[in-house]
Amino acid sequence: MRVPATAKSKSLLGGSWELCLPAVRDVALTVSSVGKAVESWQASIGLEGLKKEFKTSTRFRRWAVSANDADAVRLHMEYI
């Protein structure tokens, strides 16, 4: 909770209060890679690691996150 106060405020507790509450929603999401794998940042700067695990490590530049229609509706929130 907070109350925005300015130099013109008559009281620290007066004015419009802002209340932020967490919203808990359980949804099923699918995360999948998009495109070809590229060199990881560790490999791009020449890091090798103790077991040489970084030398040939890769990553994806893009990821896709999707939800079925029922779960997508549950993700909708209004922000003012």
C-alpha cells in the first residue's frame, strides 16, 4: 500500500490510496524454442568450463509461450 504524498499534501495519510494485491492464477503454458540453435554467450567469448561444457554450448534466440483458449482468458488482467 502507498499514498503518494507531495509538498502540498495536508497529511501523510490523506489522499488516494494505491493498493497492490497479487493475483494468483494457475494456468498451463507451453514453452518451445523457435528457430535454429545458436552459440551460447559462454561459447561466444571462449569460456570452456571445468568439463569443457561451454565450448560447444548452444541456446535459442527466441522462445514461444502459448496457452490454450481457456487458460489464455484466465491470464487477462486490466491495468490502469
